[in-house]
Amino acid sequence: MVCEEEIKGFYREVGKAWKRGFLLFGPPGTGKSSLIAAMANYLNFDIYDLQLTNLIGNSQLRQLLISTANWSILVVEDIDCSLELQDRRQPRMMNPDLARMMNIDRYPTTQGGCGACVVLLSKYNPVLDQVDDFTVSSCLTLLCSINGCSITTTEGIGNTRDGFHPIHERFSGFHASQCGFCTPGMCMSLFSALVNAEKIPPPEPPLGFSKLKVSKAEKAIVGNLCRYTGYHPMANACKSFGADVDMEDLGLNSFWRKGDSKDVKLSSLPSYKRNGDVCTFPQFLKNF
């Protein structure tokens, strides 16, 4: 349980929802239901028994999942025998989700499985008088759920007109993008981790680095999938922002040559300014 708490703590820091999925396989009477009941009792979680055969389409499933409470266990029995949802066999209809509103072209699954359409959502918490920043899959985020929130996309942190963000430059310099389809979502996942890292108390990191530790920086993109490049250069791009990074541990890149000194490497890395020019939440939204 100590390890599990550390994992959940990491997800809170990077602004991602903590969730885990398990497949329990076996004939009747082998203790699957008893195991689920024991887990819920030990963790003090609610249990929801989802009957997929009673759902008409994906929209009903989405509404059902939104209505469930946090700290819950969702159980789907006989998932291999469940009826296929009609929406998946018919032409897709225009649903009022965030991705379509923003004309996002990174839209391969529409089920939140790849992370290519991830954006940063910022919401004011009047009880704690603070702004909460977390990532969401825009293909699963309904417009009605973001009232009073601020949305930051990868173009919002850097673009060809205003200049690219160090995240963009380092992803490019570490050869962490091949087709580029998944790169916007990864950049925003890392950006969310950097934003939330600034809420961590001191000590202050070295100049040009964030408060993130290397171990957490490379885990910032755990919810993003890549089909081509491979994750090693992506992990290097993320680790380059870590306060405790070992420059010798970073792989092939276009910033320095093999054998260059540490000072040369540090000066060649695109400069990262903490609390930079990117505004993720305009102040007027607090009174919205």
C-alpha cells in the first residue's frame, strides 16, 4: 500500500486522474466477486456494477461514467459477451465535445486511449482560493463540463508566430517526434507536470530547470501512446527538465556533440524559464 500511495501522489502532482484496470478471468465460483468486495471494503470504495448490454451507445456510457463518484470500483461482468455499442457500428455523429469545438485534428480513437488530444484544463477552486491545473482528453470532455475553465493547447504555449516553447524545442532536438501525431498531447502532459511542479515547496532548482525530479519528469507522459518513434528519446526530452538530471544520461540529440563539457551542454539546451510568459488562467475567470 505504501507503493500505491506513492503512485497516487505522483498522479496528483502531474494533474492526471488516478485509475487502474484489472481483468479477472476464471470460471464461476473462483472468488472473483469476493476479491472485488474485499478490495472495496479495504479501500472504502463504492462499487458500481455496469451492465453494458443495457446501453444504447457510447454517449450513454460516457454519461454513466461521469455520474459515478470518485474513489469507486467499476465492475463489468462478462465483458467478452457484452453487446457491441451501436455508435461504433454506425457513422460517427457530431457530439459536443471539446476536441471538435477546437478543431483538433489529433483524433485517432475518440475514446481517450492515446492521449494525442490532451490539453491543459485550469479551474479556479474558490474554497481553497487556488487554481487547479490538470490534463484532460479533449475527445472525452463535454463542453458543458468546462464552464468557467481555461483551456491551454500546445499552440497556446508556443507556435510559429510567437516562438516555440522549450518543450517543443527539446522534443525536436532529442528526436522525440517522428510522424508528430502524438507529440502535441505529450507536450501538454509534460507542460502540466511542469506547471504543477511549481506548486511544490522549495528547494529551488538550478537555473534553467524545473522542480520536477527526473523520475517524475519521464513519467509525465505515461498516459500518451506512440506508434513509431519509441519512448527513449521522449523520456530524454522530459528528463532534460529534471532538477537532478545527469546530462551524461541524455541520449542522442542535436544540441551538443559527444565529448562536449557539461557547461557546453547546459548552455546549448533551450532555456526554460519557470513561471514564464504562458498564462494558463486569466484572472477574470475567477468571477465568472
